Amino acid sequence: MLIRSVTMKLRLLKLISFVWIVSLAACSDDDGEYIPSYITDLVTVTTDAQGIVTSVQLDNGTIYSIASQGIKSDAPETDIRCRGTYVLKHGSMKMYGLTAIFANQAIPASSVRYVKNGTTYYGTENLPRDPVKFISMWKSGGYINLHVGVLTTGKGSHQYAFCQEGSGQYSLLHLRPDNDDESYTAHVFLSMPIPEGEDKLTFSVYTYDGVYTREF
């Protein structure tokens, strides 16, 4: 199985996101046997030196080897946070779709640098806080995970980052492209790795209804 890989450069913090696409299979396997229900969840995949996905780790810690499925990316020897669609059968995993999601470490608010309407902004006074629709937030697998709705027409690339505003205080940064309008809702998943030693933290999301903050 070959994954078509597309890279998108993000100006905000100069981050890179990979999007992988595979086709969903029918409701029976190669032997015509019924396949259990599809599961769609956030997972972490590991690739080898050739970019082949060798294993998938669920957020509960369970690891499945999928090297034989030949799923290839253009990011060798790394761990990549993804949204995966799969089935579990007889103790093994069959992967039907992988989409890499934004999952970078948080940076201090004072280190933020971005460009909007041709102007470069620095520091904490003008952090990019374009609102989103809050859907859900949860902690699992060593991450703070977000599911948000982004109003868009599909023009340009929305940019994201995780920001550390203070001790134990984190938030989502979101910058809309200059030429995008608000026509329909795109579903976006993001995962912030929890910093080592951070036993308690708060995370804030700027929404159309105000700031939503949750304590973990």
C-alpha cells in the first residue's frame, strides 16, 4: 500500500505538516470474511529509514506492527501523530487510512513570530487568535488533544501553534489566511505533547463564544 504524501509549509513558527491519504476498503477482507466496525482515533505511528510505517501505538499504550502493509511516508525514522482509520481483528491491526495532524511542542509566547497582511509580528501583544468552533478537548497518550471546527472556503492554509503563556498555562494559536472567508466548517484535530514534569496545566481555546479553558 502506498501513501500519497503532500507537504505544507506553515509560515507560523516555520512548522511542517504531512497529509497522508489512503483509500478505505470495502466491508469484507480479501477472503470475503466480514470485517468488524471501523475505528477512527488519534494514534502515533513510527517509520523506518525508508519511511515505511512499522508500527502504530494507540493512546492506551498498545502497539501493533503493520510493517507488512507497506504504508510509506516521506518522513523516515520518526514518530508521527496521526488520525487513523483501522480495524482490529484476531489481535492484529489493518490500517485503512492515515492523516497526519499538527502535533508540535508548545513555544513561549514571547518567541512567537508570524506574518499577516505583509506585516511581521513578534512577541505577546499580537498573538494570532483567530477564533474557532470548540468541539472537544481531552488528555490521552501523553498529549492534550483538540477537535475544533474552522470556518473556511478552502482558500489558503490555516496556521496553528501551541503557546505557553505562563507556568502551566497553554493555548492554541490560529492564523487565518488573508484570502479565506467563512463559508463552511472544516474539522481539525491537533495534539500538543504534554511537557515533561507538567502534572497540572490549563489549556485555552479562543472561540466565537469567548475563551474556553479547561484544567487537566
